[in-house]
Amino acid sequence: MREKARYGCGCGCGERATIWTHWTAHDSRLARDFGTKRFGSEGYAVEELVAELGAAFLCADLNLTLEPREDHAAYIANWLDVLTADNRAIFAAASHAQRAADFITACSRPPSSSS
């Protein structure tokens, strides 16, 4: 029921897509590391921005609606600090997010059989 209240479709797809995007950061996948992972830090803010953009990209590809959550305000404040400090940060974050979305999409495809 919690997911239904947070996401219009009730499937929790936005939260799952965010988690999947975080999953791609592991060294065995895309090895994405922005430094410290403490809430409020720059590295944490950048990773969260990448995860939210990745979720948006995945939901757009799947024609799902990603709806805002109450806790987005706290994250957005941190993103603004990063985006204000570096006017190219959005491009770097979007690039990482697209790589993550592509990785997840590739993982979801069944293996091709060679004839």
C-alpha cells in the first residue's frame, strides 16, 4: 500500500528503477564512485542525481509514470548545491545515468541464441 501512495501506477516502478540504477554503481558493473556516501555530501548528492535520472530514463523507456515523492525535496537541495558549483554536473550525471539505464536494459534482454 505504501508504494501505491507514492507512485500513481501502484507498482513502485520509480523506486525500483532508482534502486536498480544504484545497483549499477558496483565495481563489478559500471564501477561508479563519487567519493563519500554520507547523506548531504557531494558524492552522495551526485550518486542520487544519477539514480533519479536513471530511473526517469528507465521509466520513460517503459512508458511508466515517475511521480514525485515527499522526500525528493531533501535530495533536490543537495543536487542544487552540486549543480550550482559545477555547471557541467548535469551533463556528467545524465551520461552516467544513461550508461546505467543501458546496462539495466541490456541485462533484462534474454540471451540471443546463435544458429
